[in-house]
Amino acid sequence: MCRSIKTLRPPYAESVTDDDMRAAALQYVRKVSGFRHPAAHNAEAFDKAVDAIAAATEELLDALEVRGGARQRT
């Protein structure tokens, strides 16, 4: 998977913005499609995929229940 996508849930991220979720979605779509910038005839599909994945990311993060604190390394 794309290593530039960071974990967006506590305790790894204290606050997550819409821009953070969109950036992760964009990186995912770029990786899956193999396009950094799609050609004009693919731009609509590319943008639609980014929007859908960003929405799914927000839904997931809103539904997660994080229990306990951060694990301590020993």
C-alpha cells in the first residue's frame, strides 16, 4: 500500500481534517489507478473515486470506537 498514507485515528492522530482524509483518498486512488494526474478523459472518474473514498474514510473514522490509550513499547 501507499506508504505516504498516514494513520488517521487516535492515538496516532489527535485531530483529522477533511483535507487529511482527502489527501489519503487521493494517494489511494493514485496508487490503484497508476496515475498521478489522470488524462482529461479520466478526470471525472478519478475525482469521483477520490470523493467516494474520502466519504468512506470519514464514515469509518466516525464509527470507530477506540478503547484504551496508546500502547507503550517495552
